[in-house]
Amino acid sequence: MPDRQLLERVPDGGGHHGARDAVRREAGRPAYLQRLSAQGGVGAATGRHPHIVPPGPGRQTGAMRATTIHAPFDIRSGDAPEPAVQRPTDAVVRVTASCVCGSDLWRYRGEHEFTPDTRIGHEFVGVVEALGDAVTTLAVGDFVITPFVWSDNTCRNCRNGINTSCEHGGGFGMADREGLLVDGGQGEIVRVPLADGTLVSTPTMPTDEQVPDLLALSDVMGTGWHCARGAAVAAGDTVAVIGDGAVGLSAVLSTRLMGAGRIIVMSRHKDRQQLATDWGATDVVEERGDEGAARVLELTDGLGVDAALECVGTDAAMQTAIAVTRPGGRVGYVGVPHGIELPMGTLFSKNIQLGGGVASVRQYLPELRDRVLAGEIHPGRVFDLQLPLAEVAEGYAAMHERRSIKTMLLP
Ligand SMILES: [Zn+2]
């Protein structure tokens, strides 16, 4: 797509094209689009063929910056081959912003095994730079949000709403079923397979302020939303949220949107308590374990909550969630489980339902995107540290040491 058409999609862009207008247009464009032009990306494309984009200045043809994990606590930023369309269903996306996920930290801490020198990152937003011939729902120049896994959105599992079990899908930063590398999200450019099913575009180019909000939809906000849905949170419910990481905080926001009447957040970090309160939490419980559960029961006159949202994945968090749930209540869970042993006897005797799992974020993207674009929610507030992609290792360290709730990376 020629430059002009891209500009006409920009809120402040468009109009006619004298040199002065061009300068004014550039000044009014979001900073990430100006960066894109400088890098020689879509906005600067001069070729008539939309698939051909010249390399950026100062960078060798065929190289881009990408993140790899070499060993526990050893995250590196270096050059990788620039991806290109390899299949007709592919999109090549130039990353506007990416971030570090709590689940990346499991590998970082050496608690999940991995092959050394693996590409990493699965949350990003960006601008479509090239498309395979079979892609019909996207155009070069579109701003897109990706869910943290790619999927066709048409197979039996996707039609049932579980894109994370797509019969043809897969993850970022690893080889696909035929052995072709799918780039990690913590990089400059990503080849996205099954683009029609995976990517959700915005109707216009978002502003700089909207970019973090849209980025949060690629995982944490959709995951918090999934947790609240898993626990069937309904208007007037009393809810407890276990976990004050980015997902737990997003779960607070989600339950408020679903109409919960009382939202108890379990948190002992002041900055996180503040954000939870801004997002609708009515009570804060600082105690943990048995003490924390006792405090939640006290707050609910000994009954327990209608819904407990487990957003951590540890046995302690799950036991707390079950302990604070009233008889006949629901537990939602989205933390990647580590050593959880379910007390079936308690679940049986208290008639507690369990709902959740790995979040099918793709299902929620259109609705959450529209809420962001309408200015209704600002889930990007979970990003409290912003770093250049080259300093990604510091982002991991900051999140590991809990100096940052969630770190955003800019190329
Ligand atoms: Zn599928």
C-alpha cells in the first residue's frame, strides 16, 4: 500500500500533499509511526509492490533485533534474520511495542526447561508490513494486536472458543509443525502464521497513548477477563482476586466491568493496591495463606465470596482461592499451575465449581479492543517500566525482582 493511503488511515493524517502538508502530517502522526518511517518501514515504503519494503538506514539488509534466552537469568538481545512471508497465510508484522510476560519468568528462573538460545516473547502489537497472497482480512499498513498464540480461528476447537487448542496453531518463538521458525514477540519483526485467524486489526491507527492499552490485550487483560469468565462473575457478586501481578490486576478490572459489587484484592504491594483500587477493588487484604483466607471470610461475615479468581498458579494461591469461596461458589483460575493439588473432598463437600485454563485471548480481542478505543478502559496502566528492546534483559530482571509489575519494550 502506498504511503498516502497509510496516512489517510491516521486520525491526524490525510488531506492533500504539498511539502508543507507532508511535514505537518508527520508532526501530527503518532511517534511510533514516525519511528516506523525512520526505520524504512511501511510508512516509508516507496516500492509499488506492497510486499517490498526497503531496509532501514544503518542496518544491514536481512538483519533485525531479536531476544533469546540462553540460560536461566541470561537474556540476550542480538541480530536475527529478518523474517519474510513464507506461506500464503503469513503476515510479517513490524513490532510497535512488546512486553515481558510473567510466564516468561518461569523459564528465566530456570523453573521451566528450555532449549538454550531460544527466541522468546509472545505479546506484541505492530503494523503489517507484508502479507501472503491468501490473507484476505488484513492490509499492509494495518495496526494489529496479536493474541499470545496463533490460530486459524476456524477449526473445531477455535469454533468452540478455544483457540489455544487450535488444530493448526502454535506458539511464538518456536518452530511450527513443519519446522519453520515463528519469531518471538520480543523482536523488531515477527512472521505471524495464519494471519487471518490470529491478528485483530484496529479500524484506524491508534494514538501513542492507546498503544500500551492495546498491547495489554495480547495477554494479561484477556487472561484476567478469562479468569472472571471462568468463575462466571455476574452483577452484584462479591469477588476475591488472589494475585496482584498484571493478570490479577486485570482480573480486578474485568470483574468490575462484569458488574461485581464487592472486589477484595489480596495484595501487599502499595503500588499494586493503588492500581487495583483505581480499577474497582473495594477491599485490600495484605495477609497471606491461612491468615489471608481468614481475613476474607471475616469480610464476608464468615460466608466466603461468590467467586474467587486464582491468578498466580501456585498451590498456596489455589488453596486460598478454594478456602475463601462460599459453598456453591466458583473458582476461576488462569495461573500456569505449578504443583497444585486439588482438595477434591473440599470441592465436593462445598459444591465449588472450577472454571478456567489457558486463556483463549483471541475470542475477547474484538470486544476489548473496542472498549480501549472508546476510552472506556486503560489496561496498559499495568506497564510501569518502559525500556528499549536492546535493554530487554533489564526488563526481565526488574520483573523478577518485583521492581516492575510489567515491562514494555520499544524497538
Ligand atoms: Zn483453530
